[in-house]
Amino acid sequence: MTLENKLSISHKQQASETKPFTEEELALLAIQDEKWMRVAIALASEAEALGEVPVGAVLVKDDKLIASGFNLSITEHDPSAHAEMQCIRAAGKILHNYRMLGATLYVTLEPCPMCAGAMIHSRIERVVFGAKDLKTGAAGSVINLLQDSHFNHQLTVDSGILAEECASQLSQFFKRRRDEKKALKKLLKQQSDLLLQKGKE
């Protein structure tokens, strides 16, 4: 979210809330958001190095890191081992509490329904994500579970922080993986053709 958007939110809060952010507080928040999103991007690179989909997450309170995590679903054979889940699990052990009141979770990709549910249960105050997930995004792209009034807790949701960098990291990963699959398919065909040729000799 840009500073302009944050200022716009502040003006809306002026009419609906008793204590809106000041412009100075919003400017500081924008700086902190970018700083922690860059940490999440670095964690996503660690996931990529392991052959995982590059998504990283950090949990922060009062501009201090509580815990971090990145995708490990393939490595751990665990469909629930998303970056956010890894981060929340680690935070629970560090805090000795399953409640994470007042904390902000930064993640490079919009949370899925599973991760959104964990955020609601853990009472995280705010989530900030980079790239939108148009297939499974549960923070507004497909469904907005994080702000559904049917639940007993809603999060503040901010999106678009370093969105282009986050999206590029993901798209480059998937492009490289498609290219690797094509190269492998081509190699296997060449080997098959060679065996067939030898069989005819």
C-alpha cells in the first residue's frame, strides 16, 4: 500500500474511528511495511533454494521480529506447511501463547483460506501481503475471510507492498520450473529416439 492510500484510509478513519493514524504515523508505517516485506522476500528465496514455491512470512510486533517462516510443503510432505503456518507455529512456541494480539504478519503472497483461518484463530491484528493470488486468495481476491463479519475476529488487511517484486519472484520461479520440465521432456524423447534407432540397427 502506498503512502497515498494510507493517507486516504486515515481520512476514512477520521469519520468512523475515534483515534485515526496521523500522517506521520502512516509515513512511518509505510517505511516499516517495506522493510519487513523485504525480509519476507529474502525468506521466500530460501524456500526457492529448496525447490519450494517462493513464499516467505514474518510476524512482527512493535517493529520487532517475533518469528519467520517460508514454504516447506514439498520438503516436509505437508500440505499445511505454508509460509504463514510455519511462521505462526514458530511464534506460538516463542510467545508460549496461541494468541498473537497486536502482531502484524507480512507475507509475500496473499494468504489462502487455510492460512487465513489460522490468522483469525491466533488473533493477529494485521496482515500485509505483496502479490495477489487470483486462484486461492482469501484476503479479497477470491474471498475475504479475514474481514468477514460472521467471524469473531477481523484483521486489518493491507496489500500491494512491493507487489511487483513479490509477483516477479513467483512468476520467474514457475517459468523456470516449466522450462525445466520442457527440457526434461525433450531429453527423454531424444533418449527414446536413440534407443529406437539402435534397435533398428
